[in-house]
Amino acid sequence: MEFFLVSLLNGVSYGLLLFMLSSGLTLIFSMMGVLNFAHASFYMLGAYFAYQISTAVGFWPALVLAPLLVGVVGGAIERYGLRRVHRYGHVPELLFTFGLAYLIEEVVHLIWGRIAVDYRIPEALDFGAFQVFDSLYPAYRVFMMAVSIAMLGALYWTLTRTRIGLIIRAALTHADMVQALGHNVPRVFMLVFGGGCALAALAGVIGGNAFVTEPAMAAAVGSIVFVVIVVGGLGSLAGAFIASLAIGVIQTFAVALDWSLLDTFREVGWTGEAARAIGTIKLSQFAPVLPYILMVLILIFRPRGLLGRRDT
Amino acid sequence: MLSVSNLHAFYGKSHVLHGVNLFVGRGEIVSLLGRNGVGRSTTIKAIMGLVSARGTVAFQGRDDLVGLKPHEIALRGLGYVPEDRAIFPDITVRENLLLGSKGRQATPRWTMDDMFALFPRLEERADTAAGVLSGGEQQMLTLCRTLIGDPDLIMIDEPTEGLAPLIVGQVAELLREIKRRGVSILLVEQKLAIALDISDRVYVMGHGAVVFEGTPAQLRENDRVRKEWLAV
């Protein structure tokens, strides 16, 4: 029971972190039609910026400044890079974001080196928040969940209660018409791209110290985020939310469990060499592949994703 | 008020408008007639900045419209109602109308209440998603959405297409009301009878250029133009 509760909490906090990344990616995709391969690189930049800022002025200013800075960088990349490439179609745009991911990784190598940096949880949050049976649940995990939920609330409020949110929701279907009604849609695109990058960076700020801040972190989380938006349904925020939580929980449980199929095989009377080879693989060893298996199953049985539309 | 001269337009490499010239005066209803594919829709899209164009478009005394972005053109006081209606299906009827409003003038010609008074059906459905409206209701919504932005000239593409005869009558009545409030109309219309009935002047297009201009009466008398460019 203790194991179950702790894993569930860890799974949800990881899932919320994934949603912070996938929400920006899916909004950018459905508004601009750009699958941003560099999205997870902004997550990495968030972590490194936060590390750098926190060594100078501490964690709390970094929590605000790092996402803002990354948001500005993202907005500038849209304005002066992506927008110019846009007129040549989607393939050049994809190549642009692909190259951008490599570029950001090399810049990180140049500035911070190839090994992990010492980006730590702030001391003020390095304690046990509450008792789960025999163990203390870390306060930082609670903080991560609180930040994620606050972000979720802010995103929902912006999309449903503000004029720019209304423009964004309308531009999801007919961006040209929104512009013909007198709204500066290119500027809204820039804000959405910058905002999406800022959200990814915020995930990096609070995830970089909970996990590891290293140059490989973008690639590690990037592919999972793509799985999330495919499983949730391209362009669906609600779908991305459900898929983020599901994948967060599934992966956390799988990593923590050391079940294997050996006993099951023995019970059904299969004891050959092959059974031993497959049976001794533990579920935890299998965990990294699980999201991709889920994606393949979704693509076979429900190609538009959980909440995606047929035409997207 | 709106003066278009030597307008050329392109879709990629294909050259679809070959030097269109036309003029719409203040408070006039002007129709663009012609068969499908002669460039009527492209003409108004090019004026609106939605397709790449070359030539001169002057509006309210400024002749620099070609090259501006669609939202800049809209803010100059030009309204556009597309043929496919392009309503925003996932947001409510009221939100669709709110998006049309630009807050450009302190006392606009049209308010949300005006729209609801003209079309009570829109008020009844104000808080439902616009995607579930019928074709006729969507047509009213898309017209109202552009009007609420208070354009001085509105360009409307095929407003009666696919509508029941009763609704077609309502649309024609709305067009007259728009004119009464001092808004000019540039209309693309397939139904000749309606166009001749409500227009002050008409242009007939063929092969990406204007082939006839005159009053509805002049067109009625001109059998040759009607046979060559309009008969199906």
C-alpha cells in the first residue's frame, strides 16, 4: 500500500511535468501546423538557465527568470527564424526545428560541458513534507505538483477567459479568417511559440534538479513528449493531459516493480530455454519501452489518439 | 471609396488575375458576376491581402493596400465574408461575434444587440458552440461577425449559396439594411436575379479580367454579354 501510494504520487508529479511540456507542443502544433522537434531543447535550456541563475541569485528568482528568458528566446526564434522558413512549407519548417535541437545541444556542450551540472533542490524545500506510512514524502515533489497545477490553472484561465485566449482558440480552426477580422495573427503565433517554450522551460526548472541536468536530458524527454501528444490526439489539450498522467503513472510503476514473467511461465508449464530468457526480464528493465508500446497500440486501434479528431 | 487598378494575382506560379479594374463608391452595392473559376473570389481575396497580388488598391484615399497584411487591411475598415463562411466551430456564437469586434470606433454602426434584434435565432443560440448551427444560421453569423467590426466597405463571397429560398430573402434584406447604414458592399453572387435586383452597378468577369461594367438595367439589355459570359 505504501509502495502504491508513493509510486502513484511520483507518477502524477512526473505526468504533470510531461503535461507542461506537451501542452506547449500541442498548442504550437495545432495553431501553426509545426511539429517542433526542438521543444524538449527548451526544457533543457530552462534547466541550465535556472542552474546558472540560481548559482548567482538563488533558486526562487531562477524559477521566474529562467522561463521568461527562454520564452523570449523562443519568441525571437519564431519571429526571425521560423516565420521566414514558413513560406517554404512544412518540410523546411520541420528541418529547421530539427537543426535547432542540435544547435541548442551543441551550445549547451560549449557552455556547460558534456557532464551533468550540480543543479540541486533548494534547501528550503529539502525536507519530508508528510508521512506516507513508514516513509517521508519529499516536499520538493509536492512543490513540483503545486507549480504544475498552478500552471495548468493559469493556462486554462488564459485560454477560456481572456481575449487572446479567444483569438488562439479561433485560430486553431481558421487562422486566416481571424486575421481578416483584424487580429494580428503572426504576433499571436509568436506569443504562443514563446509561451510554449516558456512552459517547457518551467518544466526544466523544476524537473532539472529533481532528476539530472545534463545535455542528454532533451533527447530523453523529447521522445516521450511526442508519444504523449500522439497518444492524446494531435492538437487536443485535454487528450495531452490524460496521456501525460497515464504515461507518467505507467512508467513510474513499471520502473519500481521488479515483477517478471518467470513464475507465470512455470505455472503454465513452459520451462524451455526461451521461457527462461524472456521470463527473467524484469518489468523495470522493460519500463523505458512501455510508452512506445502504448503509442503503437494507439496507432493501431485508434489512430487519431484518445481525444483527437478524425480530420487532424 | 475603393478603387482597384491593374490587379494581378497569383496562386504559386499560376497567374489567375490579369489586370482587374473596378471601383466601388460610398454607399454603393456593386456585384462581381461571372461563371465559376473566372477569378471573382480571387479578386476579393487579393484586395484583402489573402493571396499574393500586384497592382494598385486604393481605399478611403490611401493607395498602399497591396502588400499590407490582412489584419492591417481589416483595420483600415475593409470587411471580408468568405465563401466557406469560416465560422469558428468550437467557440460559442457570442464568442464568434466578440472576435469580430475591433473596438475601432467609439460609436460603431452595429452592436451585439443590433445583431440579436435582426436575427433572434442567434440570440437564442448565443451560448452554444457555433459548429452546431444550421447552414443558414452560420451564414447569418459570419455576416454579423464581420459587421460588428464596423467596416466601411464589406466584401461578401456567395452569401446565398446552398441556402433555402426563405433564407435567401433574409440575406437580401440584410444586404439592403447594410447599405441603408452607409456601408458599401462588394458582392460576389451566383444568383443573377438577386444580384441584378439589389445592385447599383455590376461587373462581369471572364478569364481573370473584367469584360463588362454597367448598371443592372444595361446588363439586362445586353444579350451578347449575358450569353457569352453568364449563361450556363
